[in-house]
Amino acid sequence: MSTAALPSRSEATAVLAGGELRYSTVWEDHLLLESGLGVRAGDELLVIASAGCNVLNLLLRAPRRVVAVDVNPAQTALLDLKLAAARTLEHRQFLALLGIRDGSDRLALYDRVRPLLPAASRAWWDAHTATLLAGVHSAGRLDAFIAGFWRAHPEAAPDAPALERLFALDDAPARARLVDEAIFTPALVRAFERYFTRDSLAGRGRDPAQMRFVEETDVAAYLLTRLRWACTAIPTRGNFYLERFFSGGAWPLDQGPPYLRPAAFGRLRALAGRVETVTEELDTYLHACAARSWSGAALSDVFEYLPAEASDALFARLAEVVRPGGRVAYWNFLVPRESPASLRHRLRPLASLSSALSARDRAWFYSAFRVEEVRPR
């Protein structure tokens, strides 16, 4: 989820550009982006920074250049920290600095990374050393809200053997029975419906500005349905997004996000210099881009933070700055958005691909994943 494309000088922009760390991890399936964009060596990608996870996952596909943009300086500071740490530290130190693994020397590690940070990101982290000490990886507003569910409702937690079976069972009917009998207990359902309400998500997990265009809907019921879908309709083995939810925040490293895996670290270090971070509104940044600047764009769920007319205008600008044949990939969470019919001569929704990818979205929050292709003039 992202904060990068809100209307200029709006209340929402002021709130989200205020420098609070809103996402310390990305809850968006990197496999969908990789397949949807069809990233190739030599591509030039525009990506929403968010917590940097999918910027770095896409980077491992060796594009020539990645620009990561976000209106929130905390998010670009986090990505800058990850990039500098990848270039400076060993893998175990990288994990310790981010709070993914225990480490009592995080400030000493930060001192080693600090000289490589851009001035603005260095200043942000200098003012937030308590976040480093506590563990960056779980510090984001949304991450803390999701993890807080289990602290607030320990009675809802499935027992360890049931969870172990959930991620080991490949037989879908057997897994569905397990889910009904031992995972989605009455205690879990009651607690989930109380905790993940629209008001709670808007006030404590996101911001009311991010929910401005959400019509009346039972958000908790929607999320509970999506969670059950992820537990039963698609394979659970290796679904680290689902494991992170049930564990309250831990990643299984060997099967977790590619950029955190030990085997990928040398490649991450070698490619880190190809990423540029930009702290700016997406719309402002796009209007400074030359035509046909980008091979593709990965835009999180930015369109649903905009009124429909502003969303349409953003699509129109993307059709100018993404090269013919290039793709724009994005999610819908609670607000349905896609390019307007008036742009069909410039943007072609790839409906079959989008549906196929949505049907295997391991991150489970989102109602749709969409891919659109820029047509030649």
C-alpha cells in the first residue's frame, strides 16, 4: 500500500507526507508484479517506494534502472536504509539492522551505514534511532496494527500444531476442513470482526484520508472472506504473507521475500546502485518525466486514494511516459479503479492476465490486481 499519488496540497497529502513510517513491509505479492510487468534485463521501472520490499524484489530481476517514488519521506528513508545496508553490511548484519533478527548492536550498524544515506534520509533516521533500536521491520503503522490483533486477542490464536498443518497440507479439501475446524474458530471470527472494522483500519492502521473514497462496506467481513480464501483456495505452502499474518510479524527467511534470502544477498548488493529514490508526489514527478521514459510502472494501490477524475488524469499521464508495449500494474483494495474508457486508444487492460494473477494473489488483502498495456500511437 502506498502514499505516493495524492492530490497536490490536499489534506491527505499533508497527512501522509508528514514523515510517519506507515509501512515497514510490503503486503503485495511480488510474484504478481514480476509476472504482470514481465520485467527484463535493461528495463527502466517506476515503482512506488512504500517499504521498499518490492522495489528490491524487482531489482533482483536486473532492470537497468529503478526509480522509487513516494510522497512520504519516511518511506524513502526506509528504502535508502535498506539500499545502504545492502551495500555496506554482511547478510546477518543487514537482517539485524532491520530488526528481522535479534541484534544488540543496531546503532553501531547504523553508524556504518549512515555515511551512504542521502542527507534527508540520514536526518530522518538520526531523529528516529528509537525505531532502529526497537526493530524497523515491525515499526510501520499498518504492520503494528496487523500484529496488534494477536496481542489484543490472544484467545483467537490457533494452536501451533493446527498452524503447522495449515502450511504443510497440499490437499485442498483436507485444508478446508482444518480451516473450518481449527483455524477459523468462533473466537477468531468474533475477534477479527471486532478488530478489523472500517473505522479501526482507517484510524489505527491507515489514515481516514486513505479511506475517503471507500463506499459503505463491511470491511471486517470482506477481509475475513479474503483471509479464508487464502487459506483454502490457493496453496498455503510457502505463502510467507499468510505466515507473517498468523505469526504476528516473523518472516520465514528461506521462503520469504526474495531480497531477504541469504542466497540473493550478493546479487542485491551488486544491483543496489541501480535504484534512485525520489520523495515527491507521483503526479508531480510524472509531469517532469519525458515521454516514453519508462518500460513499466508498479503503482501499488495509489489510484483509490484519488477522486475518479484525478485517477483518470494520472492514467492519461502514464500513457505518455510509459513506452508503447510497456505495462502499468497496480492493485485495487476497497475502491475499484482502472483506466477510463476514453483512454482505450492509449491503454489496454489485460483482462485475462489480470484475472489469472488476481486468482493467485498470496497477499490476500486486495480485491483485484490489474495490468494495463500502453498502446502505440
